Amino acid sequence: MAQTSRELVRDCVTFKSPSRVPRHMWMLPWADAHFPREVAELHTRFPDDIVVVPDVYAPSSRRKGDAYAVGESTDDWGCVFENLQAGVIGEVKHSLMPDRPDAALVTPPYELLSRAAESRDKVNRYCASSDRFVITGCVQRPWERYQFLRGSENSYLDVMDPDEGMRDVLRVIHQYYMKELEFWCSTDLDAIFFMDDWGSQLQLLIPPPIWRDLFKPLYREYCQMAHAHGKFAFMHSDGNIQEIYKDLIEIGVDAVNSQLFVMDMPTLASTAKGRITFWGEIDRQHVLTSHDPEVGRAAVRKVAQHLYDPKGGIIAQFEFGPGTIPATAMAVLDEWNQVH
């Protein structure tokens, strides 16, 4: 009997020899707007094995506008984003804490969790209706949330010499995220999903010792809560995060979505192969934007050469966003089907 998608992903993450490499495409609204026919064909030929649970939160009194539309939008924390390109998310231009980090100015959106019983029932019914691997749609992102509240320039100044004010703001953010995860871990979904973009093209954005002091303990608690409730812990980070791969393994991250092509894959293999699942990705800067599908196939072969193991540890994932060439995206998924 063929494995279900849920069984495939579970066997992949636990290194129990899945029958094929699981798939997961990230589709930005840009893709549907520019290539609706090609996107539909991709989904038909290569259906996702991982799905995101629909939004089940109570309404937000602060959310305004469309985060993916040109113009301004406000998120659940009251942060105002300015967006110049339809189909992607913009940036926060005005800090809610312009002078200094001040926890008194931070109001987490606990109202979103006010219908926990009703929301839990919706999640559980969704999980029961699908044989695919279900992950959370909301993501815990303490560093990025701090930047949204404080502004990027201020945040980088703060993090290089963190005072009690910064630590207090992070504590308020983290307390909310733990409450949020408590809800998700009480449902029937398969994995939680948290994120922060930590890498430049060359290295970590901040010194690793500071990362380990301020943020590693937060992520550790996310993983501990997930595992205590029988859930997997999935994480995303853009950039070169090679310096902290061992840390992610140590704290219990089960699968990490990272930009493999800005890191040294042989070194990654020696550090992490067989110890964590590489949840993609195929390079979206140079590979997916190529008009030559063979470039996409060669990229898959490179990842497989260094990181594939028949026991598991690889999820065929990439992001279909601005610049992606549909034929190359199709070739990537087709090539992953040839990996055994």
C-alpha cells in the first residue's frame, strides 16, 4: 500500500526510509497572479505532501489592509508595513519604540487566541480530513518581531549591546509565542513552524555568541514544547546560517528550511546529514530564475549528491516567487522524482 503524505514526511524526518522524497512548494501570491495556469499544473503533477492549516484565529482589532498589496497594511501587533510590489510583503518603516526598547509599549495580540476551543475544533477537523502532513500557518519569529517593533537599524544597535530593555521586550514577545504554541500543541497537527532570518550571503547577521545568549534559549523552548506534545519542530531562516546548524540540531529542530546554495554543502553534510532534515531549498536567486530547466535539474542533483540519504532527511522544497521560471520549477520537481 502506498504511503500517505503524512506517513512520507514523518518517515523522512525520523529517518525511517520514506518511499520517495516528500514535496513542499511555497507559493507567493505573485506566482498565482503571474502564472495561474502553470501553478495549477505544478499542483496537479506534483501535489504537496505538506500543507498549512487555515487561519483559525479570532479577528484582530488592529489588522488592516492586505499585506501583499501595494500600499500600507497593519498587522496584529500594530506594526505598519509599506509595500511597493504586489504579491510580496513590504517593510516596517515606523518604529513603535523609536527612542528605546520599552516593553510597556508592546501589546501582544492575545485576542487572537480568545476562541481557543472553537479554533482547536477547526484545526482538528482539518487534520482529520486530510492525509497530508499539517503544519502551523502562524510562525513564531522573536527576532523579526523585535525588528518590526523597534525598526531594523535600532534593532541591530540594540542586539550588539543588549540591555535590560531589549531583554524585557524579547521576554514579552516570547511569552506570547509560548502561549500561542501552547494552543497549537493542543491540536492534532503534525508540526509547529517558527522562523527568523539570520544569515547574510556570507555569515550570520550577528555574532554567534550573542545569538546563543539571546535567541537560542527561546528556540529551545519552542522545540521542547513541541516534542512534549508529540509534534515536530520545523524552522526557517534565510541566508548563510552554517555557523549555527549544530546549535539547531542540539536544541531539537527536526527540519530546517535554509538557503543551501549560499553555504558549503560538503561541510553541511559532515555537520548535519542524518541529524536534521533539510527542508529545501533550491536556490531562488540564480537557479529558479534561469530559463534553462537543466540548471534546475543540476541543482537538484547537487543537493542529492551531498545531502540525500535513502533513510530520509530531505524534503523537496522551494519558493515560487518573483523571477521564478515555471519550466525550471517543473524540472526541479521532476528531477526530485528521479532521486532514489
